[in-house]
Amino acid sequence: MSNGRVEIVICLGSSCFARGNKNIVQEIKKFLEENNLMHKVTFRGKHCFGKCENGPSLTIGEKKFELVTLGSIREVLENELL
């Protein structure tokens, strides 16, 4: 957490990008806006998590998520943020 906010960090490395993280980034932004969470969450990218074979990867707080897909990201966000 940063300043009492939940921090979401997504890998922006080339392997995760090739596996669809660009669409996942957009879906996360959309979810945060739809659920009025922009003031409670810090969302940023990081160059590489070093787990390229398991990407796309992201962290929410201290929890790590790997092999995230466009189809699974909403459930992850609902479970962690709502």
C-alpha cells in the first residue's frame, strides 16, 4: 500500500505485452472507473517482473498474480478490491 491506497503494478515487459497486457491495462482502468476506485488505488506499470514464462503478471498489494488473461482480470479485481 502507498499512502493508504492499494497498489496495482502490472508488468510491462515485452513478453507480457506480447501476451496481451495492453488489453488487460485497459480493462483494469475501466474496472477502477466503473467501481469508483480511482481514489483508492494506485495503478502503475513496471518494466519486468522476471517471470516472463508466467506472464502477464501483476501484483495487487503484496499478492502476485500470473498468467492473467482478459477473461480472468475482472474476477481477480472483484476478489481483491470489492
